[in-house]
Amino acid sequence: MEAEGVSEAHLRRILWYVLAGTRGGLMRIRIIELIKDRPYNANQIKEALKVDYKTVQHHLKVLLENKILTTSEEKKYGSVYFLSPLVEKHAEIIDEIRTKLGKTK
């Protein structure tokens, strides 16, 4: 087992479900790609991706619930989001999913 009690195989299944098996997967990939470069708060993500704030909030909630992202402060306005250490360690899985979905950076 890996850190946080999640194996790479389990992480792979979670990422495939959250990013490829649901309607909002492509938006979640865009959010992850943005956060991979540096931490962002929800408003910065909204501005960078040119989407509605509520849309960003929804996708951040899904990503947090699935432990794909972590945050500086729970449920606070202005919280900054980061990739979880396990996802950061296995970022190639996200690249693989994006490639198989036919979406490049």
C-alpha cells in the first residue's frame, strides 16, 4: 500500500471514474492541470478557466471528496487548493487519462 492507505491501482480507478467516467471529467482535468503548476483558490480558477464560480465550487468539492486535491483551510473563502501528495506522485495517470480521452494540454 502507498501513502494515505491508497494503492496506485486504487488511485488509478478513482481517477478514471472521476475524470473519465462522469460528465464533468474534462473540467476536472482542466482544474488539475491548472493546479499542477501552482496552487490556486476558487476565484483564481474561475478567472483562469473562464467559467462560473459555482461550477468551480462543484468540481473542487468532487476533487476534494475523492482526495485528488487538498486545501489550505476547509470551507473558508479564499482557501488555496493543491494536488494531493499521492496524485502529485502519480501525475502520469492523469496524463494517460487525458491522452486516452483525446485531449491534450
